[in-house]
Amino acid sequence: MYISNEGLLVILFVGLVAGWLAGKVVRGTGFGIIGDIVVGIAGALVASFLFPKLGIHIGTGLISEIIYSAIGAVILLLVVRLVRGGGRF
């Protein structure tokens, strides 16, 4: 599989925005810019696996990908908080 430079920049941008949004929604769990990108990309993977199984479809395009990734990153941050024992939702 080949990913162009532009495609890689889009993935990193979506991951950054989704991780930042998830850090704002789930307060107190920001991981810095690199950590937010990683959480955003991991959230996108979680969302791309979980949403089709649940029959959820938001749409296509960059905005819907950011929304998918942000929701997946929020789910991921909540799971990390529960596993780490960080407290309340």
C-alpha cells in the first residue's frame, strides 16, 4: 500500500484535530501534540472498526472523518482513563 505525502499530511492533520478535540472533551487527559496525534489516529481506527458494526454512518469527507476520529479518540481516552484508574468520567 502506497500513501502519498499529501495523504500522510491529511492523516496527521485529522489525527491532530481529533486528538485535540478528544482532549478537550475528556478533560485532564491531554498527551501533548504527538500524543494527541497518536490518540487521534488510534481513535480513527477504533471508530472505523466500531461504527460499521453498530450500523452508524455519518457521511463522507474530511469533516466526517474528523468527527469519526474524535468520537473514537474520546472512547479510547475514556477506556485509558478507566484502565489507568484515573477517576471519573
